[in-house]
Amino acid sequence: MSIDKETVKKIASLSRIAITDAEADAFVPELNQILGWVEQLGEVDCSKVEPMTAVIPNKLRLRDDVVTDGEIRDKILANAPIADHGFFAVPKVIE
Amino acid sequence: MTEIYDLGIAGIRSGIADGDFTAREVAETFNARVSAAKPLNAFLVETPEHALAAADATDKARAAGETLGKMAGVPIGMKDLFCTQGVETTAASGILKGFVPQYESTVSANLFQAGAGMLGKLNLDQFAMGSSNETSAFGNVISPWRRNDGGNSDLTPGGSSGGSAAVVSGRIAPAATGTDTGGSIRQPAAFTGITGFKPTYGRCSRWGTIAFASSLDQAGPMAHDVRDCAIMLEAMAGFDAKDSTSLDLPVPDWEAALNSNLAGKKIGIPKEYRVENMPAEIDALWQKGIEMLKDAGAHIVDVSLPHTKYALPAYYIIAPAEASSNLSRYDGVRYGLRDLPDGAGLQDMYAATREAGFGPEVKRRIMIGTYVLSAGYYDAYYTQAQKVRTLISQDFDKAWKSCDLLLAPTAPSAAFGLGEKMDDPLAMYLNDVFTVPSSLAGLPAMSVPAGLDGKGLPLGLQIIGKALDEQSVFNAGLAIEERAGFVAKPEQWW
Amino acid sequence: MVKMTESTYRIQGGTGEWEVVIGLEVHAQITSKSKLFSGASTEFGAEPNTQVSLVDAAMPGMLPTLNAECVRQAVRTGLAINAQINKYSRFDRKNYFYADLPQGYQISQLYHPIVGEGVIQISLDEKDPDAHGKAIGVERIHIEQDAGKLMHDQHPTMSYVDLNRCGVALMEIVSKPDMTSPKEAAAYVRKLRSILRYVGSCDGNMEQGSMRADVNVSVRKPGGELGTRTETKNVNSMRFIQAVIEYEAQRQVDLIEDGGTVVQETRLFDPDRNETRSMRSKEDAHDYRYFPDPDLLPLELEDDFIFDCKASLPELPDEKRARYKNVLGLSAYNAAVLTAEHETALWFEQLLDTSDEPEKIASSAANWVTSELFGALNRLGVGIENSPVSPAQAAELLGLVADGTISGKIAKQVFEIMLETGDGAKKIVEEQGLVQESDTGAIEKVIAEVMAANEDKVAQYRDGKDKLFGFFVGQTMKAMQGKANPQVVNELLKKILG
């Protein structure tokens, strides 16, 4: 599965990473090299193998339904690039 | 007399207990070492006042006759992947520049609870993605070690916990925290002649540690020797209800049970780790290790881990896939960098922010991760990789039927020069060939320094144990440590 | 042109009739105190960003921990629709970027949902549900996180982000494409809402966004291959759901007949224009890069847990309706109306509980509740849970009618006073002297007076002018201010007039 420049641009867009044309060109051989290498996994017969879920056997614990958190707006907003009237602010979104 | 800065955790502990020096003297000593070590670029933030405050608390507690914590009076370096309350935490990425956590990671909180102080936040590969510390947005760490060829070229301390390795080997901090996703504690420990331990996945809480690959990330100690690692890991580990993958098990007293007599233990030598083009020096070191373990009473057996060659490719699907998702939160909305070009909308802001904030290796891995999870490729890449991971884990399970521990080199070479591998990502990835399989299986593993190569650079041996059997790993490490007699230290040139 | 027959809904196009195929994905907020993966409160209407934990804000290094109550409520809901409960389920990440989604992914369940296939019985005839019933398949129920909220109208160039809702637990209840008309879709949502409220797993409050639907619509020639569907997101009322279906079906038919093709896409409903439109910039919508969340382990349920969930379920609407009909002997209509809402049924049952023989009063009580009480509540604009008259007070009133103390007519008068004053029926009847007069002596006395005052009419009646009987009844009742027992008055008049 070899990827082309268009695919690189699509991945970059899905990843929300702006790239220039030149950068996309540079990514093509680089990603192809890495992907070509990982594709050797296809050799392994995994028809009877389950994908790994928990690396060390462990059970998902359930938390009691109790309010233990919140009311920390100052902490939540402390690092915000822009906070206004208790909200985070982002460029206007048109839906 | 031994200088304070030559002491490790156990030495500082007994010195304070015996009244040889105060914790404050220790903190002042290391604070001075930190200030003097700027050429190494190991610290991103220095926190001398934190170290002093913890030291004073220890001195006060000792004066009051209180029982001191395991790490009382020990000032440590903190890998900048652990969020520290009120202290800038960036994961060495521009995207988190200026981010000041309003919370303390469980691991750092546990260490402070045990009496440790913090000298500062340590440089690393950006988001722990790298094996040479060269992906940091704030410049690479320079290893205190130099080749004995008189060339004085700068070497890598390894990565991703490069800052941690550099400061411990340079006697700038008596110990430091590390994190290991595919070898990020063990490889830099090997490159710098120190001891580094990655515990069983789930021993150390991941809460408050900036995530790289959630199913692989584990915190661990980096210190002078096996005993120090045991002490420090006891302080770091423990059940944490805030981490759903945390193991609800008591923390054993590993230090108290240290025992280098390996009589009755079987050590497996995995034949697949004898890779092509392995330098003769590495092979020779491995042989030396085998002899040392035999000498400690262990029985050596050959074992096979047939899927070893697939570990790296599986890792380079799973880790980037998880990372691509884990790093989606860095979007310029709530914290960190925001790059808002004129007239940009929300999605443009994301793309510009992430373009400006992430380094090339991080972008590369996000792109790979996004691709392998994308529609139509998920099964061929991600599901297949997780199946191979199951096979790799099963390889270990089978090996444990004939042995208790595995011995292998930590890395396929000694430290390399900065810039030597940066142009070839794949060559860089191959550095993790011996450390990644045990990471994929979540097993405890450590690197102990065992010798020097022809150029005077440290080489490490790796011991891999069964899940939850950290004790046997520590014990075998101690057996090697006692026999290797590794005392080499980098000359202070900085 | 829409043609509605009893069970088929067809769009009449230029090329003939078209059938509509509808599937609904209902997002129901699970009733819980804290969020799905954090300990922050779920309370509605708090100050912005005050009900947000470090986890909800996706601070670096934060990790999810699963709320037991949300799991329990999802399992109870599954059991209530006779669905398969999956003892093994997993949480997956659905990756996309939006300002209301701090993690950059929503934790959901794609590959292994907690609840599998189930079924919901709906009816198009509320008066007799058994007559026009239909079974709608439920494909699955899974648990997921809600997103935060964006506000666009507070600042000229910025949108504001409030994360209070972010991380609140939702159940997504996915139906099979089994519905074929707007009415069926509405009936399905109504029934689902009723079940959720009975179970207590969701308050069903559509105005507050506790329940909203993604509406999947496609059209096809009757019996033909399924067409391409569109998904209209976040429709938050029963009326809008029907409007979306009507609009989309017609739009798709027009599009196809004009030679176009329906594009599989996400659309938005605009209630002001009563139309749907394509959502801009949703090119990523079909590449969410789902994968199992590595921060969470598989969720494994024990048999005991499922058993306890089952044991905790109340009697559900279908069972209750059958019991009301078959055991209490209510009419199909009364049984349906009284069981549609859990609160109504509870109120009605409290009323019955005041009697030692509930079966005996059930029918009259049911009639009274569905006519008098509902009428009054309607006028007052309050729900039964806020009724100014309690079940015990109603029982007192109905008791006075049953034992003949007051007439049905007076009862209406007393009820009005009860609604106004909150006083009990007995007190009102006593204070206002509304007790019915059944004493024959007293009535005979009045009759004698009436006859004496109207001797001419008595003579006419006795001469055969039968219809004057009503005149005497009226005069007698009037003289007794309406309190005379009308039956006794009738009997006595017949006897005395001869």
C-alpha cells in the first residue's frame, strides 16, 4: 500500500496539521519507507489470534456515582489562551 | 571522602540518618551542580527552592524524631513528562510552552510524599518520541560522556529520558524519574552507564503523566545502582484509582528482599536477539553477562521468542496510533500554544497551532498513527499489530515455562553522536530492537551498566522478568552489578 | 402529495409511489449524579465551566474512570426492551476535532456495545394500542460521552466554549430501519421515552436536551432496494422529528425524479424554515478512526450484576397496560392513557391503594382521572406530579360519590373548590352544606309544597300530560338547592303524582 501526495495531504488534514506542498512531497517517501517496513506484519498468520486488549490481566473497575470534582473553574481556565466571562473563547464557528 | 554529589539515594539516606550532613546541604550541593550544568541542556526548568523546601522538611522531621520517608532528603530530577503543580510542564514540545499544571501527577506526588525534593524538570525527546533526545523543541541534551578518542564530539544521552540519564550519570542529580514506552528508560540508562528500571505495566500510575502511547507508557526510576532503583520504585509505584489500568496490588519491599544469590534461577538467552550486524563488543558483553549470572548460581538456558522480529513494526503501528489520538487534545483551545492566522476559522486554527507546536518527529508519528487507523486500513495495520502483540506476549509466556528471567543487551550499540541518525527515522527506530518486545508485553525490565566499549563508552545489559516479578529482575541486576564492578564516570568537562 | 392510509405512508411522485424508510439514533442522557468518566456534577443550568473536572477539560495526563451507575442504567434499559446484554463490552475512541470536544475524541462503544438487539412495541392508535401495534427492532444501545456547548452569539468574532455538559453520560439507542412513516417514528420515540422514564435511566426532557435524535431517512420504490440515507443530526422534539422525515422524504423523491442522486451526508434541521440542509465541512465525518481506548480495560459484567439490574426494574408500560385491562377491567383507552406516563400510573395506583378492594373502584377512578383530573391539569398547565389534588384527596372525593353523600354533579363542584383551596372534599361538603338529601320525609315535604303551589299543573299531569314530570323534578330540585338525591326525587314524584 503505497501512499501518494494526495493521501499525505488527506492524512495531514485529518490530523489537523497544516503542511505545505513541499512538506507533503517530503513526507511521501518518508512515510512510504516506514509503512513499507511495518507491512512485514502481514506475513504473520494471525487467523487464530485475538488482538491484545489488556497487556497485564486486569479488570475494569467501576467508580461510585458521587460528585467528587468540579467547581474549579479558575484551574480549568488558568492556562487558556483566551478566556472570557468564564468561557474558553475560540474563533467564531459558523455551523 | 566521598563527595555528597557522588552519593545515590541509599547513601544520602544513611548520611542524613547518621547526621553526616543535613538534607539542606544535600539540596544545596545538587542545586549548585544543576546551575553549573547548563552546557548539557538537561534541565528545562530549575526548581532549587522546591529541593530546599523538601530538604528543610526532612531536616525538621529528623530533628523531631519522626520516621523519615523512603526518599527523605533526596533531591531528584523530574522528567518533564510528569505534570508538576505550579511548575511549567511541556513534554519538551512547543505546543505546551507556558503550560503550568494546576495538579500534581500521581508519581511525582508519591515521590514528594516520600520526602523527595525536585531539582527541576528534565529535557526529553518531544512527547517522549525519540531515542536520542534530539526531538526536543528546546534543544538536545548533550551526554556527559565523551569518546576516549579525544575528538570531543557531542554524544546523545539516549532517549527519550535523555535529560534524566545525563543528570544522573553526570552526578548532577542522585536520581531521576523516567518513562519508558519502548525503551525510553533502559536505552538512555545503558548509554550513560546508569541503572534504569521499567516496572510491570500498571505498577506506576499514569495519572498526570503526559501520555505518549497509553498501553505502553510506564514510569520508572533512573539511578546509580540497583538498590537505589528499588528504593525509588517503591516510592513511585502503587495503586491509583484514578488510572483504570493501575494494578490494585500492594507494593512489595523490593529493597529489603534484594539478594544476588541466583541459585535455582534459570536465565533464558533468547536466540532471536542475536541480530544481524550486532557489534562484536555487544555480543562479548552479553557473553560476559551470562558468565556473571552463572557465577551468581543461575542456570543458563536457550529460549526462543519467535516473533521478536515483528515487535518493532508492531510497536511502530500501535504507539503512533495511540499517540495520534492522545495528542489530539493539543488544539490551542484550553492551554498551550495557539496560532491564529488572520481571518482563520476554528479548524484553520487547529492546523496552524499543531503545525507550529509539534516538532517533525511528533508530526511524523501523528501522521503514521492517523493513517493506520483510517478507514479501510484499520484492520490491516492496527488490528494486525495488536494480534502480533498477542503473539509476542505469548512468546514470553512460553519462555517462562523454561526460565525465570531473560538476559539480553539493552541496545544494539553504545551512544552515538548527535546528528548521526536524525536523517533516517527508521535507523533511529531500530535502536529499540531489544527493549520494545518487553514493552509490548508489559513486562518488568531493567538495564544495568556492565562495561565499556573500545571508545570508553558505557554498555548496558538488560534483564527482563515475568509480570509482577520485579524482585527477580532486581536480584539478577544486583548479581551483574556486583560482578561487573562498573565504576566508570564521565569526566566533568562542562 | 402525501397519502395516508391506515398503515402505509407513501410519497406520490411523478414516477409513482415511494416508500420511506426511517431509522432513529436516540441519544438519551443517563440519569446520574456525576459524569461518565469523571466526578464532576451533571446538574443542569450551572455557571459555565463550573461543572468541569481536569479530566473533562482533557488536561494533559488525565485519565477516565467509569461510573458504575451509568453502566447499571444502560443494562437496565437494555433489559427493559428485552435486549441481549453483552457481558463483554469495550470503549472505543471516535476521533474528530471540534471545540466542544476537548480530548479530540469521544469515548463511545463501536465494536462491542454493552447492549445488543432488542425490540420496542409501538402503536399508531393511542386509544387501543393492541389494535395497530408494530414491533420496532433496536439494533444496539451503547454508552458514550456528551460534548460541551458552543455559544455563537455572545461575541462578534468569537464563539464561547462551556464544558459543563462535556462528559455527561449518554445512551445511544439505535433502531433498525423499521419505521415507514413520520407517525411511526413519533410513536417510537414516545414509547422509548416512556420506557426510559419508567426505568428511570433518563428523564426524557427533550427541551433540556436530555433526549435528542439523529434521524436517518431514505426512500425507495415499495419493496425495492434500500436507498441512500441521509442523517439529520440532533433533532430535539417529536414534532421536528416528523417534520424532518416529511421534508427529507419529499426532497429525496424530488431529487431522484429530477435525475439526481441522494448523497450520504449529515444534515441539520432548521426549525424556522422547516427544512434540512447539508452541514458544511463534514468531510471527515466518515473517518473517525475508531480504536479501543487504551486508557480503559474491557468492561466485563457478572451474572449477579445483571440479575440485580433485572430485579430492580419496575412493572413496565406494556405489562402494566395489560394488567389494567385484564385484572382491573379498565377500558383499552383508559388502560393506555393511564400507563403512557409512569407518573400517571403511579398516581392512579396510589389512588387505588386507598381502597381495600381496588378492582371495585378502578373503573370509576380511571374515568375520573382521565376526564376530570386530566381536564383540570390541562387547564392549569401542570403535570400530574404537580397536581394540586393528591391521590388521597381524590379518593376521599370519589368515596363521597360512591356512598351517595354527594351527587356526581356536586362532585364536580367540590373538585373545583378543592383545586382552588386545597381543602379536603369532606370539609368542603360539610362547610358548604352540599350533602345530598336522600331523606324521603324531607323530600316529600318539599314535593307537597311544590304540588300545592302548582295545583293546575298537577291536574294537567294527571289528565295525561306526562311531559310535565320533568317540571316537578326541576321544581323540587330547585327548592332543595340541587342537593336532593335525584333518584329518590324521581321515585317519590312517581309515587305521589300517581
